[in-house]
Amino acid sequence: MPEDIFNFFENYIRTYELFSDGEIATIKSLAIPKQLKKRQFLLRQGSVCRYHTLVCSGCIRSYRIDDEGCEHIIGLSPSGHWVNDPVSLLSGSPSNEFIDALEDSTVIQLSTNSFKTLLENIPNFKELNNRIITNDCDVCRDRIFMMLSLQAEDRYREFIRNFPKLHERIPIYMIASYLGVSRETLTRIRSNMLDL
């Protein structure tokens, strides 16, 4: 299994066309493969985030729990997406988030120290990091706009467009949490969409 994880990671890196074979070997040498069982945590609230994590298979979620004990999903990270708490990662402060596996998953992790080493020693690694950060910012801003401007049914359509097949793999109440609607509302929306 680790070989499959490393192959995914290498293919992911190569899609950016930024690195020589030697640089890719250096990046891979610092990468840590990890297998997660469903519901296994990568990060708990109150802990410090110390890893940049790329999802190779499965799906990871980031969420917070409010004072009434309700979960609010902040992010979903299927295969090919990075996941972490950027504020905790960069500041070293305790996280306000939980990050766990929605299904059995595999990931590649780079520690903060390894990530810093790559930024210092491989010029184009900064470019890779900038592209990842820019993409994450774009996704977050699109999601904020979606939550502010779209009705519940249109949010669900956007979810399906942005996460093809994921709506078939994760529980409806989690999708509802991500979309900021009740489970009952999303159940009704799905039923109406099937009737079309």
C-alpha cells in the first residue's frame, strides 16, 4: 500500500511540471505515508496542527463543534486535495478544528520542518505552495459566495458539481452540515430532484 501512496503523490507532483526527477526524489524522501481508518483523527481540537496533508484516497473532513454540540463541516477533502488547519499550522496555536476520515483513507504528510526544508532548498516548491494556497483561497471564497447567494437546492447542485460522486459516498447529514441546511431540507431537495 505505501508504494501506491507514493505513486499517487509522485503523479500529483508531476502534474505541476515544476520539478526535476532529483527534486521529486527529494520531496518524496521527506513524505510520510499514512493509512486512516474511517473516523480516525488527523487532528483534534486543542492540538497543534503540525502536518501538511495530501489526501491520496478516501475523503477527509474538517469541522468544528458549536456550544450545543452540533458539528459544522468546514471542508471536505477527497483524493487530490490538501487538508490542514492553516492558522494552527502557521502560528503553532491550538486548533479550533477536528480533522478526521469520513471513510478509510490514505494520505501523504509533510511535517512543518520538512515543508520548510523543501521551501528553502527547492526553488519551485514555493511556486507549488503558492498554487495550492491560491486554489484553497479560491475554493473558500466560492463557498462563502455560494452560502450567501444561493438557495439550498442550488447549493446542493454546486456540491454535486464540485464533488462528483462524493454525494453517493458520504451520509446525507454530513452533506447537509457542509451546505448549512437541515437534513430534512436536503432529503426533500434530493427527492424533488429525483422526480424531475
